[in-house]
Amino acid sequence: MKPFLITTLLFALLFKSSTAQTARVTVNITQPGTFTNSLFIYDDSPKSDLLSKGQVSIIPENGRSGAVVINLSEPQYFYIESPYSSAKGMFYHPFFLSPGDNIIFNIDFSKKDYDMVVTGKGSENNQPLIDPLTSLACTYACYGDTLPYRVITAINKQNSINNSILKNYIKRYKTTEAFIKNARLNMAYFAPMAFYSFKENNRLQLQNHGYDHNISKWQKIQDSLFKTIALNNDEALSAYNYTMFVDTYVEREKERGWEESENNPSQFYQQWYHTDTVTGKEIFKNERKNLFVEKVIDKYFTGKTAEYLHAEMIKDAFYESNYQNIGVVFEHFKQQYPNSKYSSAFAAPIAAVLKKQSLTLNDHMIFVPQNGSKLNTIEDVMAITKGKTVFVDMWGTWCGPCREEIEANSAALETYFKGKDVVFLYIANNDSDHEEQWKKLIAYYQLEGTHVLANEKLTGDIMQKTKSRGFPSYFIIKKDGTYLQTNTEHPVNRQALIKEIEAAL
């Protein structure tokens, strides 16, 4: 899924090659009084700047208009979005941009459907109602079905509607040939993508309860859909449904491999590592994510599609703050694709990660005796921090959102409260077998504070007593010995969290 990240950093939107051309996008808000958030242009391609997460602010908070010039060498989809634009929720609009376009979006946030008016060069490809994602709402009610017939009927019906809308749209607005080619590729992959994505999500949701008896029925429909398209299709890389399809395919095959490593280890390690279970496990534990994903991509894909997926994997590693073997992965990428247009966007961010990976623990990183493994209750934790105001971060090395929040906020929080009477306590959960990785990440993020490697009893006791539902979660221990879970949850609003900590002082 596409992450709706918010940032105001004005980095380059796209990798700038010598052959790149430009296109201009302008957004005007005609009723700014009803709009109080920021508006972003969002690009999810691997060549987008990793540090800005592919987003550039086009209209600042409470602004009225803005424009951005985008470098691109070929047509592709972008998105205008604002997560909380009004009481109606998130505003989201995809648009198809070609080199030389000069598109103007006029948006009225006071109107129910925003009354968007699109003008300028390229506007014929971007009138309201055309969405490369198309509608998947038809499948939501079918989750939990053990048979595939209801969902494939809904998908086929929606596919017919989509094609009819597209046909009428092309006729009405006289769209460009580039748009028509892209839209038809997009529609060709809608049904295979929708069914495969639903099938795999539903399988995981059911956890084989009833699903395993009907696998052949699901597979038969999948096979019939896959016969209509190419799994590896370099020409379709500009089509949203295709990139979403192959992204999902790699993710699910990775997860399927993980399942097999647990359920059928002998076959898994022989197939993927050509070795026995004992040797394979030792290798796999250090390359479960990025390096194993490399193997999955190379098994199923070649050419530009494989290049795109390898680049997407590197980009996702940054989204998830998952840098295991990132230097090795990037070296493999450069060797396999020496002339890749993506490499330039990755070089500086990866160099910065490798530099941080060389950092070591310091005296301000305090480890409770025996790593805190003997602490069993929240009261045990309060005993070692008695008389202090403590901000507690419940995290785990395995938890992507935990790593993301720590990378985004921990240094800023520690700097803000430096010299103030606040103790930072980081409790790692479900990590008893990951002590080495735990300490590496503490050094990498320079988490100066007190550290506990929780056992199962401590994790369970804290989660129950603070009424926390997942990770990351945060709570504050006051000087008087009382404690409360923060109102701020993932994704963290840092300023709101600072106010909560200050209120506890």
C-alpha cells in the first residue's frame, strides 16, 4: 500500500537525469478557509528522492496556491494528497503527467466533491473521475469467504464498469496516445491484480480455516487470469495496476517463503539455499528480508521489471527503516544494473546509513543489569526509575513502525528534553533472541537513555496495565509513581507528544 507520509522538506522530487524534461503542476485552492492542512505532490517511483519519501510540499499549511516543476523523462502517475484536508477526511487525486505538461488544478474544499477544475496542457488526461487505482471497494465485503466465486464476480463486474468509463472518457476528452496506451495496460492488469491481492490477503486473514480445503478452486481462477497477462512486462511499468501487482507478488512470495521456512524447512533451504536445514537457518537469519527478497525477484523477473523491483526493495527499506544488508544489496544492484537511472537517487542516503552503522554504544546508553531480563512487571520497571519522570518507548527491532518512529523522532525528543528532568526508557519486546541486533540498532539510532530487553512476562504485564494494543506504544511514568498511556500513537505527532511529556513534569 502507498504510505501517506507527511514532510515539509523541499528535496528534489525525482532523480534528475541528463535526458530529463520538465512538467509544471499548479494547485489553487479556491476556498482556503475550509482547508487547514498542507498539500503534497507525491511520487512512489523508486527514482524519487529517498530522503523526502517521494513527497514535495506544494501548498504549505493554510496556504492558497503553489506550483512545482517536476523532472521526468517519460509519462507517469503522480498524486496530489493531504491526509486530513477537511472534515471529509483525506484528499487524494491521481494525475497523469507527461514531459512538457503544464497542468493547473483548481480545488474548492468547501464543496462535497471539491468541484475540481483542471486546465492547461495535459488537462485532457486529468479530468475528475479517472483513477489508476480503480475501485476495489467491491471486494471488501468478501473477506472471510472460503470460496472465490463471490469476489471474482464482483471483480469482473467492476472491470467491465472500469472499461466502459475509460472508453467514454477517451471519447469525451480526446486524450493523448500516451494516456490511452497507459490506461489500457492499466485496465488489463486490474482483474489479475485485484484477485491475486484479495486471494493472498484473504488467505492470511483466514489462517487456513476453511481456505486450505479450497486452494485448487482459488488457484484455478488465478491461473485463468494470469493467462491473460504477462507477469514480467517491461512495457507496463508506467501502469499503476501493473506495478502494484508485481510489488504485491514479490511481497507475498517473500511471506510464502517465510512460512515454508517454518513449516517445511528441509525443502525451503534446499530450494533457496541448496543446503541443509542447520546451515540454511544460520544463513537465513541474517538475510530474511532484503537479501531474500533479492532471490525472490530474480526467480520470477528479468529486465527493466526486475530492475524496478530491486530499486523498489531498496526504497522500501528506507520507508521501513530496515537497513539490514543494505550496503550489500546496493552493491549487487550496481553490479547487475551498472547504468541504472535509480542508482544516483540511492547513493547518498545509503552512504549516510553505512556511516551510521559504524557507530558504537556510548556511556549515555545505559543497560539495566542482565539487560533487564529479570524484570517481570511494570512495578519492577518503576522501581529502577523511582522518583523520576520517565518516557517509555515500547518497541522491537522487528517492528517496522517502531524503527520508523525512532528514526523520525527519538533524536529530536532527546535534544528537546536535554537538561530537563526526563528519563528516556526504551523497552524492546519479543527480542530475547535478537540481543546482537538490539544493541546494533541502539548504537545506530544513538538512543541515549535506559534500555531493557523485556521477557514475555514484562511485555504482557505492561501491555495489559497500560491498555496498549500494539507496537510501538508509549507511556509516561510520573514522579509520584502513577503512569498513563500517551494519547499520541503511531503515526506520531511529535509536538503533541512533547506537550504530553511536559504536562507530566
